[in-house]
Amino acid sequence: MKQSKDSNPTIIARETLRQLATLRIPPTPDNYHKLYNQISGNSEESTNSAIASSVSLESPMENTIVDTVPAWGETIEALLKQLESKHGTLTTAKKKEGVNRVLVKFSKDSKQLHNKLKALIDSWGTLAAASQESSTAIEVEDAIAQTGADLEGARPKPFAVESSSSVSHVTDQLLELLAQVLEQVIAVQVNDTGLADEAKVLANQVRKIEEMTEMERFTGEFKQFCHRFDEYGESGRKLQQGLLNLLNMLMKSTGELLAEDQWVGAQINKLRATISGPLDLQVIEQAEHYLEEITQRQEIIRRNLSEAKLTLKKMVTSLITNIEELSDTTGGYQEKLEQYSEIISKTDDIKELNQLLVQIMEETKQMQKSALNYRNDFLAARAEVSLAQDKINQLETELQEMGEKVHEDHLTGILNRRGLDTAFERETSRSIRHETPLCFALLDIDNFKLLNDTHGHKVGDDALVYLVESVKDTTRPEDVVSRYGGEEFVILLPNTSLEEATQILSRIRRNLTKKFFLHENKRLLITFSAGIAQLQAGESQESVFKRADEALYRAKKGGKNQIIIAD
């Protein structure tokens, strides 16, 4: 600590206050006296004796001079007390910062310094009474540092003016925001022309408010507008519900018409389930996707039916024509046979009989040839029908494959959440039918976010594929592996008890720990945590998922890389 070469008590006192603020020493009276003595270079005893001797030596003139010197003792004592006191939200650090600024600005004028410190102390009391924020205290300190006005008569007025000005400014901003909401949001979003025009009129009215009567008039009109706007929203909701009911009826009738097509029926049921809940943009997009799939399927079916009908019509027409021709031919053949029979009964000439026999043979051959041609035509028509049916079957297969692609995760090649829903329904029905257990395993890669953040999303995607390959290598052909979302995977284990399911997942975990996932020739250990639940009688997919998810949470909380069985 540097000792002051100047013996002026005012300078020493000012330096003492500066050091208290700089060194962040608690501003207690004892600390102040100790620091004061250190700066002045005097011990506490010598200081007290010097003060006592000086009191007896003072002359009336000196007493008069002393009376004109500012009362630093009272001010410093008040400063130390106020620094430790609470003043609303004003912190001790903020108060020390204010003291330091005053000391720096008025260090060369002791009288002005005294006045500013006193004004600062008084302002803390004013702020505490008015519950002002600490930022306002800094503004007061700056005002004290910049002006020489006395605090007692002038201090409350700037607060009132500033507060009123701030409130007025905030009110103007709020009114402008309200005008923008009316003009740019409501007027644009509402389809009702009358309401839109009224919103614009109210926006202009808001911007012209200057008096309380105008505000009251606007408030009344705005309440009426809100009431009409609410009625408009209610009618819109009723219209929306009516359209949903019509769409639901249309889908129901369509499903009944196409009852033989199980794929279309399943898509229609999904669409009806989708729009039955609360609507949002995601639900609408999903419904549009289902409708698009149904429309594509209907177009393919319509085209195939048209081709099949055309082929069948051609075959029937050809068959009728052939039958007619065959009938005509056989009718003529029958007439000729009757003629030949009559001639044979009337003649006994062997030569004539031989000639009739040759003619009968020729007619018979011609009849056989015609019948053969008709048979070939019929077989050709039947082949066309068979070819058309094969084409329809091929299109059905392609459509089925396309439907399976929709249920497939593009990154890993396994089922996605939609595919899991279908597989869960299938395996649940099979489990109930054969009375066999079905286990539901939920896996989550440990520290996947850290892996992504450290090595990038490409490495994260590769890690997901790596895990899926390890799972496929370990699971059985009848097990269903699906990606539920992100780094979560679901494995359906048909005809599997909880103990067997735990063993299967343990093998997957051992398989992962035996080998390392490589990135830039660096080994990265991939682990997972899992929760397993066995499907109970009558349990829904949501319920068994929730139980498995709770078990997974316990596995994560218990240190990760664990397999926990659900309650």
C-alpha cells in the first residue's frame, strides 16, 4: 500500500475512498480508519493524539475556517452505512461503481466532491423509496456527475419527467404494434371483406389517438370488433367440421366400394384416423400424402380394369362370332348330311355311292378345319386374357413394392415408424391367434448427440447404419427391426419371452463391443441402452411403447449401456 506524501486530510480521505472501491474491501468504519492510517503513514495512536492536541490549539479564526470545510466525517460515515444497506434492486457493486465515477470526476475539487457524494447517498434513499431499478441509479449518478445543482430541491423532478416520458413512449409503441397487428395480420388473414376493412379502419384510428376520449371510443369499437371476429372464427370452425364430416362420409363409402382391395382400405382407415384428431399443418400434410397414395392406386386400378374389360369384351365378341359361324357351318353340314342320306337311300349304284362318300369326307374335313380354327381363335383370346391378368398381377406386385418403400427408412433400409405400425398390427394378431408371447424392445444409441457434435452428422448417419447391420446379423429372420426416429430403434420379437429377448439384445451388445466403428482410422465404441416390455393381453402399441420407454430411461439414468426389463 502506497503512503501519501500529501498531508491534506481531504486528499487522504478521497484516496481512502478510492482504494476501498478499487480493492473491493467491505466499507466498514474499521476498514476505513485502517486504510486511512496506512495511506497517511501515521499510526492510530499518533493520529488520535494529534487530533486531541490540535483541538486545544485552534484559534477562533481557525474554528471559523474549519466550519467552512465540508463535514467529511458525517458524509463518509453515511457513505459507509449506505453502501452496506439494501436499496431495492440496487447492488453493492453498482453503488461502488457510482462512488468510483464521482471520485474520478471530482477528485480535484473537494467541496464539489463532497456535494456529489452527499447527493449520491441521498439518491440511493430516493431510489429505495421509489423502488427504481439499478440502471436508473446509474443515470442518477451520471446526472450528479454532470450537473452542479443541489439535490434536495431538484432531485425528484427529473425522475417524474423521465418516468412520464418513458411511459408515454412505451404507450405509443404499443399502440403502433396494435395497429400493425390489425393491419398486417388480421386484415390479411381474414377472408371476410367486411372484417378486413374494419380492421384497417381501426388501425388508422389507433394511430390518431391523442386524447382519452379517443382512446375510450376506440376501446368500445375494438371490443365490438373482437366479438364479431370471434363469431367469424366460430363459423369457420363449424364449416371446417362440416367439411371433415363430408370427407369422412366420402372415404367411408369409397372404402365400401373398394372393400376387396385391402391396401386401399388400409390407407383410407389411416386417413380417417389422421383427420379424426386435432388438425395442424403436419396432420394436413400427412392426410394429403395418404390421399395422393390412394389416388395413385385408384388410377392404376382404373387403368387395369379398363384394359381387362376391353380384352374380355374382345374375347366375348370373338367367341360369339365363332359360335355363330360354327353354328352356321354345322347347320349347313347337317343339311348336306341329310341330303346325302336321302340320295344314298334312293341309289344302289356303287359308283355313285363312292362319289357321295368322297363328298361326305370333304365336307367332314372342312367342318373339322373350321372347328379347329374356331378353337385356335378361342385359345388365342384366352391367352390374351391370361396375359392381361399377368400384367395386372405384375402391377399389383410393383404397387405393393412401392407401398413397402413408403414404409421404409431411406437411410438404414429398415422399416420406418409407419412400417412399424403395420408390422405391430400383424404380429399382434399372430400372437393372439397362436397364443404366443411378443416382446417389444426399444433401443437408443448412447451419447449420440456428442458423436454428432464431435465428428459431424455424416459420421452419425454411418453409426446408425453400423448399428442396424449389427442388429440384423444377430436377430432372427422373423424379428422385425425398425427405426422409430433419430437414434431410437424398435425390435419386435415374435414368439419370444422376456428372458429370451434379453439374451438376444445381450448378444447384439456383445457383437457391438467386439468390434469398433472406424472413422478416419480411429476406433469409436458404439453402445446402446434398451428397455424391453412383453405385450400384455389387450395392450395397445402406445401402452407397450410407454413401458419400454420408461425402462429405457432407467437404463440411461443407471449409467447407459444397459438392458432393463419394463415393469
